[in-house]
Amino acid sequence: PARRAEAVGALTEATAVLQRAKAIDRREYLDVASVVESTLSKIREEQKRIEQEKRAIREAQSALDTHDLRRAEERLSSALTALEEAERGQAQQLLSKVKQAKADFADKVNEGRAEAAAEKQAQAFEAAYALWPTGPEMPDLLIGALRRAGEETFKSRPQDAVKHFNRILELERDNREAARCLRAVEAA
């Protein structure tokens, strides 16, 4: 980027010199001016693209920080062909983090599906949700496991059932079934 900025400065200066030197052969002047303007235009386009690539990387990092893995991956796809090596490397590094988070998410979902006990299932799905809240089948898998866990603990551990149903309501405020079950636990 620094070299491009220097080149833009030099070419801008050259353009000014050419403007003052119109006294030289008109054809020679036009040839030189055309090359200078074309080069200057290409460098400015590169600078604009580099800035867009840097913005895409910043947006991808922000999406990764908020566990929006799909958006992070989308923003990184354009940065993988960045003009600057540093941005390509950074994009590749962030993409590796996204892929790892997706793999960890899949492992937790599979772990939850393999569990027979609803509370263990809910714990695994909760871990998956923490990694990727908008991941496939989220939050539905978690809500289903929490509902089953609440129903299983309803009589033996009502305080745990309350926690499960409250968590469902945190995820889905208008969940009538969870609200009904919560009222039933509190009434018992």
C-alpha cells in the first residue's frame, strides 16, 4: 500500500508536469499522458480493492466474534484472493477458525444426538449453540432437549425443570408450551 501511495503521488506529479509541458510534440504528449493516466487509474483501483478486502476481513472477524459463522465465511471468500499477501494470510487464518468452529459445532450436535438422557443432550446442544447460534437446526435442537429435560425433572427436581423452561423462554420468548410447563412446575 505504501508503494502504491508513492506511485500515485509520483504519477500525479507527472501528470502536472505534463500539463505544464504541452509545448512538446502533441502526439508524444498524448501518448505519455495516456500511459500516466492509465497507470494512475489502475493503481487507484487497486487501492480501492485493497481497502475493500481489508473491510471484508474486519467484517469477517466481527462476524466470527459474534459466532455468525456463515457471514464470516461469506466475507472471507472474497479476501482469499486479496492483492496483498498479508490480507490473504489473515483471511486464510480466519477461515481456518471458522472451519474449526463449524467442526466443533458438528461434534457437539452429534454428541447431543447420541445422548439418551435429555439433560446431557441439552448440555451438548447448549455447547453447540454457544459455538454457532444460527447453525443448522439451532435453536430447535436445544429447545427440544430442554423441553424433554424439563419434563423429565418435573417431579424429582422441580428447580431444574424451572431452569430448563426458563432457558427455553430466553431462546424463544413466545414459547407457549414452555410457559405452560413453567406455570405447572411453579404451581406444584
